[in-house]
Amino acid sequence: LKDTPENRKLVEAQALLIDREMRVGTFNYLHWFPYGNRAGYFNQQAVKVKPRTLAGYYDEWILRKTPPLVRKSLARDYRQLFTAHIIPRLGHLFLEHLSPKHIEEFRQYLLQDRRVAVKTARNIINAGLRALLRDAREIDGLMAADPCASLNWPRLKQERPDPFNEEERDKILEYFYRKKRWTWPFVYFLFWTGCRPSETTALTWGDVDLRTGRVEISKSRYMGEDAATKTFGSNRTISLFTIVVDMLQDLKPLRVTEGDHVFLNAIGKPIDAAHWQQRYWHTALRACDIRPRKFYSTRHTFISLALSYNFNIKRLAEMCGTSVAMIERNYGRWLAVGEQSETLGETFGGTKSKAVKYQRVTSKGVRAASPFRDDTRSSKKSPLSLEDCNEISPFSSTPADPRKPKKRRVEKGQK
């Protein structure tokens, strides 16, 4: 430093701090003089640390990322990101030499050479690379700063909810009831509870209380393993509509334990939501002549329809394991729909008459009343209120139990 009045004041201030630390016994030589003449004396552990390459550290780091410390799906994602993108490009660099410029060049490589989307590049760097660098810095002490912190990312376009209307929902349910009877309860539960697919597949009979009509949501299932829910707020107890309780009563086998899963596939194993979606979901939408949408739209459908029927928004947020702010932000366009009777009837009720209560008639001639009722959010009675309607199960026959083997048909003359 140059000998100036300003620099003298700075040095005097540091001297006062050092003197105070010495008097109270908290003085750290390496903090004030990391490259001083006596740094080796105060740092007895390792004056010189052997440089580690990113690839070499990854081989050690990935062994820590195994269940139950992390989800099985997260461990798989780490391996895929590093093997396909990060190690081939940055694996030869030493961690202590990794700079923001290297990260910026890596981002340009992903966007221009690999032609990945901005969202994908962001996930590779922030979800994969940055997790390794964080542990190298905070746990193993191999880095002093985060080279990814200086990157700026553009604001990503947020996908808006794309729910089904009531007619489309009923077509889908009827398709599964007729074509894939064993999976109909699974789809029906999703449409009429708003649960996430991962929460539904993790549901066991110990979580279901048919006497009180309540279900405990406390776990999720992915890649064949049960784990915690998406967020802490996702743990909740929901009250089921009567039509859902009736469906579960018909579905429940005679002998079950508290650990048996509720929704099973055709061979009696817990449903894998990702595999089920690939095999059955889009096929059903095409057969029903419905525009393709994500499987998660069952949740969007429940929330949007509930709002359109003036369902209490706070109760809806608690039931779906989310926040009122999130519902207002993403589903706000359905909040006002409940007050517009003509639009409600046209879009969701299948009728333009304000006086007609919502009912649908299936091809089997069984009526089903919507369980949504006018709630405490508005003292004004909704024109589509169902206070005088009975909640009738939409199908009279009992879905087949996937665990019961089918009887073999024996032709005449055969033994």
C-alpha cells in the first residue's frame, strides 16, 4: 500500500482489531496473514494441499450420494449429468483453478455445441456441477469461492396449468373403466383428490381411514422406492368426497395389511407412475380424441374445477398440499369464473342453464353429482350449488380386484 493518510487509517483500524482479538484470545494468524512468514507454523495440518481434478474428486464424491442419504432418482440424475456433460468438458481441470470464466465457457458449450435448452443448461450447472463444488468448498475445503455464483440466467417462461374440462375428464374416466378396469380407481382418485401422482402411488391402506373418510399423505414414490413428500407442507390429512370413499370401499380387498399399497398394476405390484404414464396415459387421450396433456393435469383439473365451484381457496390449498399464494398465482383465472354462471355452465357443466345443477349421465345411465359445494368463501349461494343433490358413485359395478386371478373359461368338450 502507498503511504497515504487514507491507507494509514485503514492499517490503524486493522491494528486495533488485531490487538482486541489478542486480548480476548480469538486472534487467528492465518485470517490476517494467510501468506505470512509464520503461516506454516500456524497451519500444521497441510501447508500444501495436493491439487485435485474435478474428475478425480467426482469419483469420491458420487459414492456419498447414495440412498438413503439422497433419493434414488437424485443419485441417478447426478450420474447422468456428470457422465454425459460435465466430466467430458471440465473433468481435467483442477478444482482450485476452476474460475467463473470456465463456467461461462461451459455454458456456451452446452447452448451452442450441444444445443440444449436454457433450462437444461441451468439444471446441469446449478443442480449438478454446483452441488459438487459446494461440497468441495464447504466439506472438504478444496475451494475458496463458488465459481458459479457470478452467472446470470434469463428468466424462464413458466408453464401455465392446462387442465381438462369436465367433459374431457368424464371421457377419460369412462375409457379406463371400460378398457383398463384395473387402473380406473387410480385415475379416479387423482381426478377427485388433486393429489400428485407420486403421492398417490405411495398410498398404503394404513393411510386410508374409510370410516372417517380421511387419507394421510406423508410420503411419495418414485423409481420403486417410497420417500418423503415433495415439500414439508405436502404432509397433510385430506377429507375425501363420498364418491371417492365409495370407490375405495369397493376396491379394498378382504385381507390387507397397513403396508399394502392401495393402487396396484395388473400383476398386483405398486403402480409406477412414470411407466404407467408412458404406456397408458397418452393412448387414452388419443382414443378419447382429447388434446395431449401431461399426466399432472389431473391435479390441475381438480384445482381449477374446485375454484370454479366457489370451493374455499384456503381449504383447497390445505387439501392439495400447497399455498394460497401459489393457487392465486397459477390458477387465478378460475377464481372469477365461479361468479359467471353462463361461462360456468358452458365450460364445466355442459349446459347453458343457470338453474340446472351439475349432473352427468354416463353411458351406463348412472348419474353422478359433483361433490364441490358452495363454501364459506362466499355467503351467496352458487347457482350450481348441490346442497339438494346426493353424491352417487358414478359407476354401479365394482372394479375388478387385480389380485384375484381370472377364472379360465372352459369350452364344451374340454377337460
